[in-house]
Amino acid sequence: MSFYPCPDPNPGDATAVDSIDTLIIPRTSDIGGLEVRRALPSAKRRLVGPFIFFDRMGPAILRPTNALDVRPHPHIGLSTVTYLFDGNIRHRDSLGTEMVIRPGDVNLMTAGRGIVHSERSPEELRTEPLPLSGLQTWLALPDHLEEIDPAFANTGADQLPILHDNGMEARVVMGSFHGMRSAVQQHAETLYVDIRLKQGSHIQIPANVAEERAIYTLDGPVTVAGETFPADRLLVFRAGDEVVVHAPEGAHFMLFGGAALPSQRYIWWNFVSSSKERIEQAKEEWRSGRFDIVPGDAEEFIPLPEN
């Protein structure tokens, strides 16, 4: 979800596991009945590869009177990736796109020089309680692509390659993993894999699968180098180590990362850029109404934050 008033998380406790560079315990907020856990950015880790923002949404059941309504808001300098496990979200944007995001689909919205979008529970489904569970991540664009034209692409769940092996299922959302490659576009080297392990199984995460690698635990404990971690932990692995993740009780987690960006990124509200001046420009453009409107959702918008 591209905008939630959720504070940055606190860094996790120190760990003695050599393979883990950083442990992050996300900060949790309740947004109108929807629990959101924000793992990136954090005080100790701003990015993992191009991933500069990582939100876990739900799982939750939204009441019909309290459905999801994220009003139109702007972005620059990033791509948003929406990936659901349960529920539906209607996406509308200033390009004229209208799309209901369904579980297992990948919605890649590239803001570039600027885009506006809204995310709401579909109107036709609001008569019943609405389940919602998923992830919203942002990918910072590389320097030479920060100002590209905005774009939107949806990739259906049936188009994503799936690897099955010895109690492991890995759905390749972006990038390549164990010889399988997703068709979802990458603007920078990106790794994003949805992994489920049956009880007692494990998976090897090679050192060379990506320059920077992390997992976010969604369900069930995982064990790495003899240390066990519960759900809702972000583990950033040390570069150059092969990592084996075990699931003593069965587990579900996301593997993600990619190549480190060569320059610093600044993030303010919904804006990401290598330039503080560009963020100030975007703030003024939104304040003065110079972004495009969202067809079909032009009556409301999220104002620029005061601070």
C-alpha cells in the first residue's frame, strides 16, 4: 500500500549468527482495522538491493463499513510492487489504468518522473467482510532511469514460474532463482521470490543469487545457522555467504534483494530520489496541483504532510 502513516521500525536485537548482517523487527500500526508492519526503511538498514520500502499488510478481515480506501497520492523515482496472498484491491492511476489486483498477481507501477494512484477495496465487494493479506514494496530506480515516463504492468499469477523440490515451493516473482526466471520487468537487478517450505524441509540460498539478500518471514519459524526466528522478522544476510533456511514446522517467507545502488537515495513521504532538490520540487508540484489526476477517482486526494 503506497501510503500508510506507519512510523519507521526499530532495529531488531543483536544476533550472534554470523550469516545474518541485520535483524529487523518491524514496527506495527493498525490502520482502520488493517494491521501493517513496516520493515524498510529502518534506522539500521535503508535498502536491500533496490528495495527501499517493505510493508506487510494484514492478514486482516475488513468490515464493509471500514474497507480499504487509500486516496490518490503521488510518487516519483520508484516502482511499486503489489503482491497479494488474499483479497482484492482496485488500482487506478493517472495513466488511466484501472485494475483489480488479485492474489498471486504482480502489479508493477513505475513512477519515474511522476504518477498518481489510488488503492481501494472494490466497490462491488463491499457488502461482505473483506480479507486482505499481502505485501507492498518499493524499488528505487537507478540514477539514469529516475525520470523515465511512468508506466503500469500487471503479470498474472499463472505467468510466474514455480519451482518444486523436496518439500519446497518457490514462485519467482521478479528476477531469477535456481534456473527459473520471471517475466516481470526489472529496472535494476532485482530478486523477489515467494517461498513455502513443508515441515522439516530446507532451501539453499546461494551467495551469488544476488549481491544483497534478505528474507521476510511471513508464517512459521525458520532456522538459520542454528538460530530460530519467528514470523514477521526481516533477516539481511551477509554478502558472500551461502545460507540454508530450515523450516522445523513449515514456513512461508519472501526472499528479496538485488544489486546495491551505486548512489545514495533519499525518501520523503511517497517520493524517492538521489536528489534532495528533486524531492523538494515534487513536494511543490503536489502542493500546487501540478500532478495529473486519476480518472475515475478525482474527487479526493491525500494532502502533502505538514512535516
